[in-house]
Amino acid sequence: MAGWFPELADAKARSGTFSVIDVHRSRIEPMLTSNTVATVHQRLRDEHGLAVGITSFWAYVRSEFGEETDRDKVTVL
């Protein structure tokens, strides 16, 4: 599929929100070191007018900063 329809295989190419979020990349990266993804989304929304939903934001963060999203997972002992 990726050979015939590369735009379907790449999440960035088929998403209208990735480019909107990517404008804030320089803010997102340092914020993820001390905040959860939900908090980063809320701060960008409130302080910088980011107009995308949390699900789209999560998809962007997972795609661009995969290792940072692992911090938010619950550890079951």
C-alpha cells in the first residue's frame, strides 16, 4: 500500500492538524520533560490558541516524541 499510496501510509501527510501543531514544536519538546501530554495540550490551547483536539495532539506527540509519551503510562506492580 505504501508504494502505491504513500500519502495514506504517512500520518503527517493525511492529517490536517499535524501542520497546525508542528508550529508549536519548539514549545512542546521542553514542556514534555516536566508535564503530561494533557497538560501540554491544555497550556498550548489556553496560552497560545492551539485549536486542535486532544486526540489529534496525542497522535502528533506519539508520532514525533514517542519516548516522552511512555512517561504517562501507568505502571502496574
